[in-house]
Amino acid sequence: MIIGIDLGTTNSAVGVFRNGKAELIPNSLGHVLTPSAVSVDETSGEVMVGLAARERQSTHPRHTATAFKRYMGANRATPLGKRDFTAEELSALVLGRLKADAEAYLGEPVTEAVITVPAYFNDKQRKATRRAGELAGLRVERLLNEPTAAALAYGIHELGNESRFLVFDLGGGTFDVSVLEIFEGVIEVRASTGDNRLGGEDFNDVLIEEFRRTAGKDISEKDRADPTLRERIRVAAERARRALTEGSSATMSIVWKDQAIERQISTEEFEILCTGLLNRLRDPVLRSLRDAGIRSEDLSEIILVGGSTRMPVVRKAITRMFGRFPANAVNPDEAVALGAAVQAGLKSRDVALKEVVMTDVCPYSLGVEVAERGPGGRIIDGIFSPIIERNTVIPASRTQNYAPMRDHQRELILRIYQGESRHVVDNVHLGEIKVPLAGGRAEDGATDVRFTYDINGLLEVDVTVMKTGETRQLIIVDDDVAAAPDFEKRRAALAALKQHPRDSDAVKTVLARGHRCYEDALGETRQFLGDQITRFELVVEGQDPREIEHAIGQLTTVLDQFEGQTWL
Amino acid sequence: MALGGSIWSILGLEPTNDEREVRRAYARRLKEVHPEDDAEGFQALREAYERALEMARRGWAVPPARKPRKKKAETVIDVPASDDRWADDDADRWTEPEADSGEGWNDAGTDRWDVAPPPSAPEPKLSPEIAAELEAEKARQAAHAALCDQLEGLLHQTTAPSGDALGIMLRIFRSPAMDSLRVHANTEYWLAHAIARGGPAADSLIESAVKFFGWDSGRVGVDMSHAQPVLQRRETALIIERLARPMTVGHDAWKALRTKQTLFRRIADRLDPFLSRQVTDLLARAAHDLPDLYSHLDPDAVATWRARLAHPRFSALFLLSLLIVPPILALIAVSTGAFGPTALLNILAAWVVALAAMTGIGAAWVNGVLKPAREWADRYPWDAPLWKRLGWAPAAAALLTVAPFFPNMDWLWPGILLAGLGLVAWARIVTAHIPPPPISRYRISEFIGVVPILFYVLSLPASASQPTLIAAMVSATLVFRFGGHAIVQEWLYQSPDRQRLTSLVLIVGAVVVGGLAVLTARTGAPGLAVGLVCGFAFMDRALATDRFGPAFQFRRVWLTTGWFGALFVSGFGEAMAKTAPAAFAVWLVIAGVITGAADFLPEPGRKKRKPGALA
């Protein structure tokens, strides 16, 4: 069976299409959402993935990594314990865990998956995602855009109607907007834009800044750089943000050096602090509506996806933008994974999905760098000449003809860029091709350049010199990415990492949570929690499964009381 | 690439203007040609779909039904029931046209500001805070609308603005109602429209609006057509600022087109030789690039200038020369004594004659050359009947053939002059579809070579053949300079490879004409010699018109030296006067050969550039 995976910044989920509907697969803890976090045990070198790792973030910040989706495709390695991990490898660990969960649930081996990526991910980031899947042992033949996935999850129930709707996907780290149209059982993406640097984490940052500015004044400079402190403040900010979703005010409190530092914040204050971020939400929406040629009053539905859309400030801004209340049509956390499961079903030609077809678009313009002759014969360099314009339905293939600027040129260097700006310095550089020319007149060097976007949004370039018939092909590979033999080595190394077995997940998780709460508490509460944890550890050593289960339940109740509620 | 007929076959549909049908067909086919499996087939299908949709939207897929013709009983057309795809169109042609269903721009519901919102669920009972929020939103939008109305009022004023338009616009930008996408989009479109067409108050708003909405952001593929008029207006403002500065090119034209056209102004403008060129340029720019410029120009002035430019008349230079040249000619003529004693009356008479002659020549030029050329520049001249095209050429040719046999007949020298003009006119008319260069392009320095010859000729003992000489010289000049120029231009225009051939002609011509000149000088017909030499010198110039670079400069120096040299030499007595033209002819041969040969040699003075090096 093909599974559909939502690899999110904060949380990931996996789903499958069975019996005519999409369903999410629970993990070893029984939750459908698995936090995208990886942590390394400092003594045994064991790797933990999921909620257990997430809990360890405040206690062992130097051994835990979260929100690494932001670094996909970049050449950045995070040191965790003894070795460095790239974002791909961290994602691969998460994907491996999800794969194990799926195999346990379905009772059969799983080899192929559909993975979602933000619609606004560029070519490098998409290739990195595919590689992560392959490192985890999954064949990734299809990458799906997240807003399209959410649209699938929504649209699968609306196939009979003709409607236009907008998907507003504000996740942990990325923001995507897609405008879609459904007619006659065809789900068509009309336009897609977004912002790769805007997400729930940025709203956290706002609170963190505010906390540091006001309540954190007493903390000395040296302490400010401490990652543990940073992590505590971050957790406090996250909790406060969630509390603001429910209530009209929240308290950010941390314990540092046996001191409790608090800051009260109200919804109005939060709204004022977030003004800049909320303004940034508007530009992609305007752009995608304009590209699709649809006015905001023509939309029949606004679909909210991503946990951050639960925030009242965001909802208010959306309501003000569109002049109407957004619908609660889908579960913001689960929609993308459900959509991925539907796509997995489409791919495996599930009978129930016979009448559904979906087409997607590429969100970036793609082209080459050219020089032009301006007025007065001056030569202007660094101009971007698009070959495939954004919001072209994919798969798409377009050809353009270019000629060298002057006679007697020996080669033509085609630098490939992805972006919208007229000057290439503002666009993303993907790669370059050098084509040798035969020399001679400028017209003789005319070259056909063909760009093909395949259905995953990945690029192929074919270059043909018309006169000599010389061809070059480019499959874009990053310079810093390993070649094939290295890949196998990395895969083996990753597989060789000790991972703690699934069965002990629950124990590890609740222990990690216990430790975190212990550090957050003060005085009597702290002592009490310490006692409870010690008792729990004794039971675990006893190795009686039923007693362990009972003890987990007990400790969880205690911790719930302390924290208010379990949350992810 | 999907061609016309195959679009519909790919979609599996009859050609139709109904968009819904097209979409339905696309959806049907899409399930068969799955994008996951068949990327190429899908691409073809998608392209066919997009083109069919475009055609349907514009109503091009099915040709519109024509008005029914009067049906005569015997011409009833029996449309055969065939499976010809276009059978339906044939039937349509003979039916009543359908009443205009009103689709299109005025379709109810697509008017931007009248749209009804999509039908929503029945309004639920609103909680008090939501109701309060809705009220607040309404109030915000009302405030926003009030600000917009205020700004519109200011923009409607055609005189100097009375309020602070910029302040109001900034408040509009900051108003909380702009959070709504609908309000933002509507405000943007309205503002673009209002600023582009507004009164003087709009000029202060342009920069801020462009920056706020990002109308000149340079992003590719964005539809900013609503912002184009504003950007154009901004560019116009910049250009006007530049034109208003006294030292720039076009400033004179700018001033001329903005002043009231009094009689004095009109005369003054007529006499300015360079003004008409500037005005032409400015008007052309206003017509093609910057229509906003018209609002800054005086309409009377524009109309006057347009009328003047449309009808060729005496140029400013010519009018000036009418003031200067006749008295000089008169003085010279009378001083030779050929027209009687040197008395004021005679001078005046000669002056009048000269003036009349010049005016006549000018009028002949305008009516015989410029006007037909302008007329025929619009039409393809080869369509005109031959007799029109030849103009005065037959008469001129006849005269020219006859004239050499009657060297002493006084009344023939006007004929020869006429002949020259006729040939020129013929040349110009025949080659009329190349626009004639404006007179100001002929620099005075090109004719400076005439001066020594003129003096030389005038210094000869007065004889009956002197006028002939002058006439021969003038007509040869005109014929070969203008006529030859025109003919050569036409010939070269058709193919740039002919440059080398003209150079060859130049060399051969130089030798032939030079030889002829030498011979005639020896046999004592100096008039012909001078005429030939003169004429050829100018033809040589005509042939070399398109060659730039050092060779041209060099030759000009050579020629001028030759002129003065010949003059100088001819001062040394009768014999020298006879040989001077011959000597000059030789001089000319050398110049002609060098220039002609220059085309066959590599260009001197330019370094060979390495390939790929920057210019």
C-alpha cells in the first residue's frame, strides 16, 4: 500500500486510503500526530523520535532538534551529541518512524509513500525532501503540495459542486496560499504562492521578544545566551500562545536559577505585537488572487489549514481580509495528511477515486539569466528571462530560443534561476549549463532551451544548439549533495543508529515529560514531582508490562494536573 | 503544437462558444489522459483546453451568424445533411441572426461594483460581540469611503488643488478598512484610474501610490495593466520637467507649442530653421508614447503646426535666403554690365528678377518635388501610371538633348535650368517611397565647392555663353546631387550588398567623366567641362552618402583642396583657365578612385577586436 505522509515543521502524520476513505494511522502512543523532533540520549547515544524527543527539548536542548524543515535544502548540519545531522537526515529519521508506525498498523511492509511539501518549496528543497524519504527506505514517486493536499481532503466531499475556494495554510514554519477550482470532478489549482519564512514559530518569536524586553530584563547578559534558558522561554511562549487561543489572557512563566519570572499578556497586546506578521499574511493572498484572476468575493470557501490558524488573531485578520468568516470545513492539523492519503489512493488507482482528477501548478517562474541591449546600445546584464511562468499547470514543457550576444563566442553559459524578480540577484540560483558553440556569427549560435517541470515540480533542462545539433541535459543536483555511492553510505549509517524500540516509546515519553515538568516546577511541587518520577522509575525497572502501563497512566494524570492539559 | 482544427478533436468536442461545454469536455478527457501517466498527452490536452477556452471566451470558435440576404425563390439553398463539421455554420448563415443575448461586457453580475455576493447560508443568530464587530467593520468602511470621495473631489478639480490630496491619500492607505482584500483591490483599481485621469492634484500623488502598491516592482508575469496609465503619467511628468529646462533639446519646440499663435509668433516661427524638426519630433512623441503630453500643449498651436507640417511650404532657410540672395545676385549681375548701366533702377529690376526667379524655383521645388513625394510616400509609387511618375522628365530630357546644339541661344539657358529641375523632380518622384530627407540635413558645407567655380565662371570675360555656363553648372549640381542621391538611395535601399557595386560605378564614372571633361576643356567648350566636372563632383558625393568613416572625411578635404587649387591655377591666364577644369577633373578621378577603392579594402583605423571582449 502507498502511504501519504505530512512532514510538517512541528508535527507529522501518516495516513492511508482504505475502504473508500482516507484515515490517519496512529503511532505507538495512540496519537495521530507525531512531533517532528529528534533527540539523542547523551549517555547511550540512542536516538529518540517523536513526542519523547519533543519533551526532551527543554531539558536537553543541545541534544534535541526541532523545526528542521526550515533548513531542508540548505547546507546546514546540526550537531546532536557526537555527530552532525543534516536536515535531510533528521527528516529521514522522522519518516522512518512513521513508516514503522504504518507497517505496524497495516500489518504489511510499506515501501512507497507520497510526501507533502509546502507549495512554495523551491527545487532544492523538494529534492531534499525526496532524498530524505529515500534515506528512510521509502520510494517517493510523488511530492504533493500541502495546500493542494488540504484541498483534496476537502474537495473529495464536494466533487459534485462547482466552486472556487482558497486554502490558507499557516503551519509551523511556512505559509502557503492556493486558489483552487472544482468542476466536473476535476480539482484544479489556479494559483499558488506563499512565504517560506512565515509560520507559527514567528508568532512565538514575537512573544519571546516581548518577554525578553520586559520581564527578562533582570537576567544577566551571560545567561541570555544559554540555550536552556532560550528553550524554556520558547516553551513558555508556545504555551502562552496556545493559552491565548482559548482565553483572553495568558501568563508566560519560567523558572531560572530558582527564580520565577512571569509576564502577563492579553489578547489585545498580542494583536498589536503581531501587526507586522499579520500584514505579511496579506501579500501572498493578493498575489495568488491576482494570478488566478479571481476576486475575493467570488470565493465560496476559505479553508484553514495548519495549527497556527487556530489563533484568534489570525482568524480575525482572515475575517477582515475576506469580509467573511472562514469555514471549519477541515481539521487544520489533519487535513494535509488526509489529503496525502487521498493522493496515495489516487496513485494506487483506488477504485473509489476513479472519478477524481487533480491538476497542480508550479508556484515559481523558471528561467535563465540573459543580457539585453538597452536604449543607446548599452548592454544590461543580469536580466531574468522566464521560460516557464509561474502558475503554469504541471507537467509543463516550454522552449525558448537564445542567441549569444556577440560573434565568435565559444560557449553559452545558461544560469538557471527560479523566482519572480526581473534581476537574477534576487532569485534562487539552481544550477548552470555550459554549451560549447562552434564560433562564428551570433545567429549561428542560436540555442533552444527546453524546461520541463514534471508532476512533482522538479526540473529538467534540455539544451540544443540548432546549427550543430549539440545537446546538453541538466539534472539539477546541488553541489553539496553527495553522489550516489556516498548516498548508500549515509543510508547505512543512518540505519545503524540505535533507535529505541517502539514499545518503550510510552515510557520514554512520559519520563521525558516528567523531567521537563520537574525543571519547570519550584519548591514543594517540584519535590512532589520528583517523588512521583522516582516511584515510576522503580516500576519500570520491575519490567512488569501491566504494572508499567498502570504507572504510566498515573504519572500522566499527575503531570496533566500540573500542566493543565496534555498538548503537543 | 495543436493547430486550429485539432484543438477540438483533442477535446472531443464540436467547436462551441460555450465555456461550460469546453470545461466539461476537458474534465471528461482528463480522466482518460491522466497527468500522472501520460505527461505529453496531458500537455497537449491542456494546451488545447486553454486555447479552446480563449476562443470560446471571445466568441471566435463559431463564426457569428450573418444577416440573412434577400432570399429569391430560385436560390433556396438545400443544406445537405452531411457529417461535415461545418454544416451547422452553413445553416446558420441563412437564418435570422439571434437577438443579442447581452453576453459580454455588460453581463449583469460581472460589473465590478455591482456584484451580488455568493449565496451564503442563512444568517445565524449573531452573538453580541460578533454583531459589534460587524458594526465596527461597517463604520470603518464608511470612513474609508468618505476619504475616497473627498480625494475624488480634489482630483476632479482642473485648476490648482485647494486641499492636501497627498495627506488624504496617506490616510486612505492607513485606514483599517484596507485590511479587507476586496476593499484593497477596489481601492487600488479606483486610485489607478483616478490618478491617471485626474487634474493637477494627481501629480503629487503618483510617487506615493506607485510605492505603496508596488506598481513598478518589475516582477515578471504580473498583470499590472491597470497601473500603466499612472506610470505613463509619471514618465510624462519627468519629461515635461526636462523639457521646461532651457538648455535641453526640444525646449524650443515645447515653448513654441505652448504659446498663443499671434501673427508675430507665426512669422518668427516660420523663420527659425531648426524649429520645425524639433516640433515634428515632439508631436510624434506625444502621438505615440505620451498622450498625456497633449494636455500641456496649447491646442491652437498644435493645430497650426500640424497644418504647417502637413503641407510642405517654403522652408525657413529658403525664406531667409530670399531676403539675402536676390540683392546679392542683383548687384553681381548689374555690376557685370550685361544688363545695362549700373543704376539703382537696374539694380532694383535685377533684384525683382532674381527674387522672382528664386521664388519660382522654390515653388517648383515644393510643388514638383516635395508635395508629390509626400503624397506618394503613403502609397506604393509603382501603382501610379507612368506618365504621372515621369512628371516633367520627358520635356526636360528633350530640352537637354537639344540644348547642346544651340550654345548661343539665350533663351535656352532657362530651358536648361528647367531641364535640371525636371530631372531632379523625376528622380524624387520615382523614388518617392523613401521619405525625402528634410532640407536641413543638407549641410551648407556640401555646397561650398560651388563657390570657387561660381567665382571662376563669373571671372570669365562676359560672353553669351556665360549664362549657359551658370545654368549648366546649377542644373548639373541639382541633377546629380539630388537626383543622383535619390536614385542611388533607392537602389542601395533594396539591397545593402550593392554598396560595392556603387563603388565600382564610382571608379568607372570617375575615369569616364574625367576623361570627357579633359577632352571638352581642350577643345574649348569650357562650359560643358565645368558642368561635367561640377556635376560629377556632386554625384560622387551622392554616391558616397552612406559611407561613413575616415575615407569620407579624407575625400571631402581632397575635393575642397581641388576646388580652390583649380581656382587658383585658373587665375594665371587664359590657358590656365582652360586647363584648370582639366586639372581638376584629374584630381577628381583620383578622389573618386580612392573612395571607390576604399570599399574593397579593409577599413583602416579600427582595431580587430578579440572575440568575446567587451566593446
